[in-house]
Amino acid sequence: MKIGILGNGAREVAMHLALCNEENRILAAGTKINPQISSLAQWNVAVNSTQQIVSLMEEWRSEIILIGPESYLTAIDVNKKLSLADMLEQEGIKVVAPSCLPSQIELDKVWMIKLLNKYGMKNLLPKSSIFSGARKTSHVNGLINRWKEVVIKPAGLTGGKGVKIYQSRNLADAKEYAGELLQGGQTVIAQQKLSGSEFSLQAFVDRNGHIIFAPLVQDFKKLYDGDVTSNPNTGSMGSINNADGLLPFVDETTLENAKEAMRNIVAAIIKETGKPYKGPIYGQFMVTPDGLAIIEVNARLGDPEAINILSLLPEGKFTEICQGIVNGNLNKIEVNFRERACVVKYVVPIGYPGNSKSVVIKMKRTSLPVKLYCGGVIENNNGDLVTTGSRAIAVMAEGNNIPEAANIVNEAIPKIFANCIRQLHWRPGIGLEQ
């Protein structure tokens, strides 16, 4: 097949690895050149123009196109409600991603909240209030005073870094952040903070509504291990999955409840928009003392959660899944994920996610059984990798259980990055902390 993949991060590297074989030829396009993707794709180009992407994919005669990051799902023509996915399909190219309207489940958190309320899923949501306009600042402040523990988030995309959690000791900071968002013209969502453990349920949906669920994954948003005073959110510092497809804090009943919630959400999206939902989807759930809650829904695979599940697919199976999504016959495809635990950890430049400096990375070989996925790096004129300020490289290991895989990654990282380890940060506790 001739396949197009949009995006240039570690998640997209995982897609390339899952699709690479003698029969597939891949055109990669993104905002920068990922050197690892260049070694996997037949053609890798950096593009910023939507029309250029459409022209490239037409020239390539792509049979299907995969979309990695959410930025390619946003509306290009707001009045006509068209995204890049819509434009590609208008040219007769099949896209393994939802069109503009169904993508609102991720792109607009207010839309998601209203959808779940409308279709009988209010019980899954944390207590939420929505505010727009600078004059609403006092209303937000009053709510923060009443709830004491609160989550403040803008309605639009944040890349995992705009959602902020506040305890009773720093309510002044919560008010300041909400005020800044409102003054800047953004819609603010305030939610009562929940207590519990989060997990990601990723799935593949075809245009006829058939769903294939992947093993559960837990990702780790906080920059540092442990309960430290200042611990900002990131896009994610790593992720884990267990060999049995569950997680230590998720039993079979909870998993089935989460799957049923996802089925209901997909059905609600289709009914509300009048459009089929096709492509990846994942729900970010939390197991709380009061039951299951949903934090957000995303219209794509997670980063790095995609690395966990795609690495567990047998060779050639991801190609079948992508064909099944666009052809509407996922129900005829048998998918058996390998029963292995995987731990993924990102190394990031010191200063991330704020003001990080560029780091020249000269990696050393290791005999340890790990795989690397390049993310926020480019290649300089000397052929060295240079960090771009975002999450640099994901390191993944498999094991019979999560601690075994985590220990392999922890042993490998100092050896691989020995030349620059003092300039990098990662979380050793992922997969080992309870």
C-alpha cells in the first residue's frame, strides 16, 4: 500500500514501525524532519501549508492517510466546518481519522461536556462549570472558594500542559490562572478535583461503528516523581501497560464499564453530528472512591500510549486495522495483542516544559533490550541529534511485568545518554512507584 502519515513525533515513529514492511511504502509529512522517520519512510518532508499536504498526498497517490497529532484535526475553514481530513477525503483519499465535526470531542472540551450531559452520561463527569468573558472572573473565584480543590482548564487544545490542578493551599494561584485565561478571551472550565488513579482506554473505530479496544495504558503527566510541591503537567513523561491488558487498580468490571462508556460516546458523537466516527479514539478515565469518571476524550492515539499498544500488535496487523477502519469492516478482523508488559519513559531537556536549552545528543549503543522513539529532536549538520525543547526521545522496554520492564529502561537510559545525561531529565519512578 501507499500510505501517508502526518506528524513527526515519537507516536508517529511507532506508527511507522507498525506499518513498515516490504509491501507498504510511506510518505511522511510534518512541521519538521524527524531523523528516525527519515530512516523508515520512503519520503519525509517538512511542510506547513495545508494545501501543500493535500497536493503531496495526491501526487503520492496515497491509498490511506494516518493523522498523528490533534493539530491536523482542527478546522481550517470554520464556516464550512472543514479540516485537513475533510479536504483529503474530498480528493478521494481515505483518512484514518475523524472528520472536523466528530473531532470536536477532543478539540472543544465544552462540546464534550455538553454532549455527555445531553446523552445521559452526566454521571461520568466531574462537577463542572463553564465561564466566558472577563466579567465572569468573580464567579470563577467564588466557585474556587467553595470547592477548595479545583481543576482549571481552557476549553481548547493545550497539548497536555494547559490543565492545572490546585489544592486548598494555592487557591490564589487558581484564581490568577483562571483570570488570565478569561482576560485573554478563552473559555474556562472549572471542575471539582477528583481523587483516584487515571488510565487510558484506546480503541479503533470504523465508519460503521465497529470498535476494537486495545490494552489499558496508564500515562504519567507530572514532570517529577513523588509528591513534590511544584510539579507541572507535561504532555506525558511516560506510560505503562500490564501483560494481562488490565492495570493493578482496574478490574474486569471497571474495564467493561469503561468500554460501555466509550461505545455510548461514539454513538452520541454520530447522532449529534450526523457523521460517522472513524479512526482512533481514547478516553482518559479515573477510578475514584465514588466509581468511574471520565476526564477527557481524544480523537487520536495517545503520546506515548500509542507506543505501548502498537508495539504489541503482530506484524502486519496495524495495516489490517487501518484498512478495516476506512472500509468499515473491523468486525471481520481478529486482533490479538501480545501479552507483554511495556514501560515507556521520555527523556527531556532540563527546563522542560518551560525554558529548556538545546542539548546535543550523542547516543551510545547498549545490549539491553530497549527500543528508542525520536520525538522532539532534529539532526544538525554534523549528524548529531539536537533537542527542540519538547519531549526528546522515548525509551521503551518489554517485560513479564511492569517493574521488570521499568528496571530495564532505568538501566538503559544512563548508558545510552551517558554523554549528556546531566542535561536531561526522566522519571525513574514510573512503573515502580505505587
